[in-house]
Amino acid sequence: MAKVCDITGKRPQVGNNVSHANNKTKRKFLPNLHKKSFYVPEEDAWITLKVCSKALRTINKNGISSVLKKAQNEGYIIIK
């Protein structure tokens, strides 16, 4: 399963663990993803999306319909 947010397109980032002795080893910073179901009243249907916490806040603020439309325009999600 890809660790990518369906709404914002956030992906894992690469960085370093830095020890007290300043040794650096590679690590991944994973997005905080949640599998969530949303009701879309225009389509009268439930959809399941994998969204990060920032996307959940955006959906709560702007509504699912406008967020889906914006994500489709940006190419993060394909709506049939």
C-alpha cells in the first residue's frame, strides 16, 4: 500500500537520524495517514480515502465536495 495522501499528495520524506556523536543514518519521515470514509451528498455515496491529518482539517473547514474538486484539478485523485 502506497503511503501517499489522496487529497494533498503528501509522500514519505527522506532524512537523517542524528546521534549525540553527530553520526548520521538514513531514515524516513512518514505522513500521518488515516483510512477514512466520507459521505458525498451530491453523489449520494460513501467514498473511502487515505488522508493525512492536514487533509482531514481541510475537509472539516471547506467541505468534502470542494476538496475533492480541488484534488481532482491538481491530479491527486481521479473521479469517475
